[in-house]
Amino acid sequence: MPLKDAKKLLSKVRGWKLSGGKALRQEFVMRDFPAAIEFIHAIAQEAESEGHHPDLHLTGYRHLAVELSTHAIGGLSMNDFILAAKIDALPRHLKEAK
């Protein structure tokens, strides 16, 4: 997908950023470890139903990064933006701001 098209679609998914021009990335600070695992499980179910699987990185027990790209083409496709929107709609328990 051309970068200009990706930038246009980026406005449709909240909180996602372009990563290297070839992936979408969003980082979450979850309430706690169980909340992170619950969210990962919800993402996994949605991804499996879409047949499109993100890279999930859990560090520091509650810092979750989600990266979407279409590995078969080495960059972004419409499927990445569709899955990003579906992830946006999932319930999540984030750390409360102080």
C-alpha cells in the first residue's frame, strides 16, 4: 500500500501510528498483568477469526505493543487497518492516569 494511502487510512483508527512505513503500531499500558493477558486473548480471538495475525509484545508485565503488517507483502494492506479497527472495539482495562 502506498504511504499516502496508509496515512489517509491512519485517521480512521485511533491511537495507531505508522512504524517504519510498513506496519501499524499501538502501545497500551494495561491495568495489571491479568488485564494484559485478557486483552491479548481477545486480540488473538479476533485475529484468528480474520486470519490475520499481529505481533504482540508484552514487557514489564503490563506494557503491551501491538504491531500489524501483512508479512506476505512486506508492508501494509487494507487487512491491517481492518484488524486495527476491530482491536479498537475490544474492551480493555488500561492503567488509570494519575
